Amino acid sequence: MLPPVPVLADYGLSPTHGFLPDVLPLTRLPDPYYNKWEAVVANLQGLILSKRLRGVVDRLPVLSTIGLEHDAEWRRAYMLLCFMAHGYIWGGDSPSDRLPPPIAVPLLEISAHLEVPPVATYAAVCLWNFKPLFMDEDIDNLENLASLYTFTGATDESWFYLVSIAMEARGAPIIPLMLTAIAAARENDVQEVTRCLGTFAERLDDLTTLLQRMHESCDPHIFYHRIRPFLAGSKNMADAGLPDGVIYEDGSGNETYRQYAGGSNAQSSLIQFFDIVLGIQHRPTGEKPSQAQETEREGRPPAPKHNFIMEMRQYMPGPHARFLDHVQTVANIRDFVEQNKHDRPLSVAYDACLAMLRALRDKHIAIVTRYIVLPSREVRARSRSPAATRRKLNLATAASRPQPQGIAYDARGAAAEQEAAAAKKGGNLKGTGGTALIAFLKQARDETGEPAIEDWTRRFMSRQPRTAGQNDFFAGKADEGADLPVGAEEVQVPGLAGTWTIDEEVGGICNY
Ligand code: HEM
């Protein structure tokens, strides 16, 4: 007996809005008992700027969750507390490694209720943090969206969230469409599966167009230096001043440090749904296809490796992650297309979906290069400049003078300090599994093309960019994969959810 095809309603998913809530996010908690939370978040930017947020939060009463009724209220409460929490942690002269009871106690309860970690996840800042400008217009249109809250007040921050929301909304109809395709494949209905795949491919192209609109209104420097630091988590954040993570003061008396990844679009269930339904497999980061086969052949148990994409499922709301697990058990499209290989329109429609998703990942790599890799290189170059070296020398000669306790950080400076620290340490820094950011993203992109059916599409999608004339004469041919050439310098760079290394030999928008 085949497992049943999932029913969207069982997982709280909407046929029109997908992973976005069916009921629009509330703009206020109805119970006046929560007015204090509302007031703090309504004034978040002013409180962060004046460095008064911590004082205000410390004086808040510990509110009970008893007044939260409908799901929409729980979601809003989570969103409010996550903005407060990250403002509290990153919005001072140095990061706070404690979240006080007025945030920690209700946030832990609400997170448990919603089955989502108590940090600013993609759900907190994107899925549950928007409103339409015109109620009678669709929310898959960037011109009809506004964020409810931002840390900075910058339109760039809103835009960063809104592009994701528009993509979620535009991509939402693909979910019921592909569940229909799964059912049709069970019925051996080639025509219906072909139709669904064709529509899917067209929508994916729309999503890439939306993704590219990031460049319109989100400035890379503002993103890198002002926005990203507020989204940082508490895992691998020693260089930013949180060596152990954060203590959530829940009043139990036996609290220990917790570590969570930061908020990232890698926590989007939509993109993972696409992968699963198309039968795309993401290997543990750094593992090549041949390696996986070799281990299988030799009957050795695979060495435990870090699979970042799978890890991100823990940061999705529980029902969304469970929906993906369910889809995994029924995904039959790849096998169906393989069995009906002789049907060209079917194979072409399937391969078109892979090609479109691969193209989306390609554009995303260019975005990450522009918004993270290049600004982080600039910071690094500055830290190596003669002026910076002189400053370091001055600091060194002044070392006998009393130094302030800790390192002076504010959210805006934290990234720069972090980069400078990483640059200083040079050679052997390891990030999340010691993985280079772009190598990780390229692996995900290349894996997207691997299940292609037609020989020519497979060849086309496994094409490597021409690198002739770009190799270092002394270092030899730069490996496109996860491993750095021996002796090449790794530099730690904070991504969004993860901390990564940057491979100096690859990168630059034009390379992709
Ligand atoms: C300025 C815009 C963006 C930047 C700087 C950015 C940056 C990153 C970074 C650094 C990662 C690596 C994982 C991490 O550290 O979190 C990542 C992964 C990812 N991002 Fe983005 N991202 C952006 C926009 C988007 C948008 C709009 C989407 C919407 C679909 C998206 C989807 C993903 C996905 C699905 C992954 C996981 C890797 C994969 O599946 O290919 N990103 N992003």
C-alpha cells in the first residue's frame, strides 16, 4: 500500500499561500495585556539606536502566554519576541550572552507551541512579518507588500524580506500542483504529469525574476554591515563575542548556554519542497557523487558529515518540516519520468524544471557574492592596508596601557570586527564544517542538475565555467569543489544561518 499523498490542511498549509499563513499576519495582538510587547517592538529602532532597549526589556514584566488564542496570535507573539531577542542580543556595545526572563520565558513557551526554535528564523522575519498594501491585490506582487517590522528601519531590510515573501507567494501554487502530479503519476497519467511539470518550470522562471529584483532596493553594504548582524545566531559566534552561545533565563535556575543558527532563507520550506518533489538529492556538504557511490560499493558506513540543508529543517515550523518529510515518502516524479523516458515532452518538461531551479541557484550565488563575499573581502583588504597595520602597531605598542574589558562591538561594528579577527587568524579557520560558502552553494546548484533525464541536458547542466587563464601560476588549478588548494588561505565569513570559509581562488560575480 502506498502512503497517502499529503493533504495541505493537515499541515496548516494554504493552497494559495503555501508556507505563508492562510490568515494574514496580525498587525496587533488583540488582548491589551500584551500592549507592553507591542509598544517595545513598535519603537524597536529608536530603542536600539539609543541603546535603551536592554534597560526597557529588563524592566518588562514576565507575561504569560495564557492570553494567546488563535494560531495567528501565537505567530505574532513569536515574531515580536524574536525581534526583541535579537535586538537585545546584538543591539548594544557588546553582544549580550543572556536573554532576560521577560523575553526568555514566553519565547521558550511560544517556540515549543509552534515547534520552531526560539530565534529569529525565516518564519519570524519573513513568513509571519508582512502585510499587503492593498487588500484586494495579490501578495505575490512586490508592489503590494510591506514588512511589519525591521531592526534598522532601512527600506533595504524590508526589501530583503519582501523579495522572499513574494517568492513564497508566487511559488505557493506549485505545491498543490505537484501533489496533483504525484497522484497523476500513480495513475500513470503521463499527460497530466507533463502539464504540471510545464507549469512548474514556468513558475520557477518567475521566481528567478523575483529573486533578481533583490538588486533593485537592497544595497549590499547596508545588507552586509547593518542588516545581517541582527540576523546572526549564537552558533559559531565566538569571534563576534558569543563564545558559548546565549543563556535563556527561564527562571529554572539550571539554565545552560544554547546555540542556534541565525535566520536565513535556507530555512525556506518552499525551495526544499522543490528539491524533494523533483527527486534532487543534496549530499553532505563537501561530498562528491563518486565518493558517495564508492562508500556504498565498499559497504562502509558513510562517515558522518554535516548536511547543512537538512539541518535547516530544524529551523522550519514543525508542521512545515513534517510536511516535507511526508512529501519525501511519496515523491515519485523522477522515477516516473525515468520509466517513461521514451516520452520526450515528459522528459523535456522534467529537465526544464531542473534547469530552471539550477538557474535560480546560479542567480542566488551571484547575489551571495555581491552581498556577502565582496563586502567581506573589502573588510579584509582594509584590515591588511598599511593604515590598518600601522593602527595595529600602535595598539601593540600601547598594550601596556589598561585595555577596556571585552571588545567594543555594536551590531553595526560586529561584522567588521569579526572579519578583522578572522583575517588576523588567517590560515586554519574552520567555519560550519570548514566549508567554503561558495563551494557549498555551487554543490547545491550542481546537485540540482544531476537527476536530468536527457543526455544533452545532463551534459549542459554539468558544464563547468571556463577558468582558462584564471589559475594561479604557483598554486596550480583551483579546485571548484569544497576543498581548498593546499596552502590556500581560508577566511571565515559569517553567512546567515552558518559561518563559512571563503575560498580566495573562486568567486566574483563574473565567474559563475
Ligand atoms: C541578499 C539576499 C540573500 C543573501 C545575501 C543570501 C545569502 C545566503 C547564504 C549566505 C546562504 C548560505 C547559508 C547561510 O549561511 O545561511 C544562503 C543559502 C540559501 N539561500 Fe540565500 N541569500 C539571499 C536571498 C535569498 C532568497 C531571496 C532566497 C529565496 C529563495 C534564498 C534561498 C536560499 C536557499 C534555498 C539557501 C540554501 C542553499 C540552497 O538550497 O541552494 N536566498 N543564502
